[in-house]
Amino acid sequence: MKISVTFRNTEGESWQKEYVEEKLAKIKKYFDHPVDAKVVLLVEKFRNVAEINLMANGWSMNAKEEAKDMHLAIDECIEKIERQLKKHKEKIRGHKTNMTRSEGIGAVSNVAEEIDDTLEPKIIEVRKVVLPPMSMDDAILQMENSRNHFVVFRDTTTERVHVIYRRDDGRYGLIETNG
């Protein structure tokens, strides 16, 4: 892995370069071929920004993070790159080439073990929803007119929160709450 570290608005300290190389060594296990890594470390007043660009075999991955501490910015940037790599590996794993059945099973199990070790449950997105009062027929109609797989609503007759979801067989399921 070829790593180039650039410092902006600060003098480069050896610990920063060593820390980046140590963290990028963790990502090296995902690659079979040479990789170019360009790291930019930027300091502006109280902001520390780390930006990492990886280029390998015709595709590139970018991550940019800002934090109060340079260690934290670098760590968050590495986590972003790692998530992108896992997603890319999943896509590759989904597109099998001319392998025999036993080769495919062995390759998939090794990648799955690698991914399971580093997965951590994290909340990625939070949405606040106002529950509109509607009937079940209105909720089904709303779901058919949108791409959503479920609708959360307050039933007009019972004033309880319900969830209607689309099942795999094309029918609908209903979840009722007691509160």
C-alpha cells in the first residue's frame, strides 16, 4: 500500500503519520492488489479534518471527517472507508463468476467470517414521524401509491398506533399496539 500524507495549515508530526499508517494497515486485508492512499490532515482553529482517498484497480473510495481531535477524525474516516469496503465486498460476493460449488462456498464463508467480526450495530438514521389518523383502507391506499413497504398510522376508530406492511406474497399484515 502506497500512502502519502499531506498536512495543511499545520506542521506534520511523526505520530500523526505513524497513526494513519497503522490504521490503514487494518484496511489492507481487504485488498489483493496494490492500493494508493492519499491522506490529507487539515487544522483550522479548533477543527481537525481528515480526508482519505483510496484508489485501487480502477475504483476509488473517499471519506472526509471533522472532529475536535485528530485521532477521532482519522478513526471516523477509517470507519467510513471500512463500511464502503464491506459494501463493495458484498456486491462482489453477490456476483459469482465461474467457480465450482465447493470453491464458492469456501470463499463466501471466509468473507462472511471476516465481515461478522467487525460488524457493530449502529443507528444510522433517525426519523421523527407525526402519526396521521386514518382508517386501514386509507393506509393501504397510501402504501400502494408510494414505494414504502410499511405505513405507521393512528387508527381513527380505536386511536391506537398500527403498522401495515406488505408481505412477500403480496398481501398485507397488520401490527396493533396496546398503548
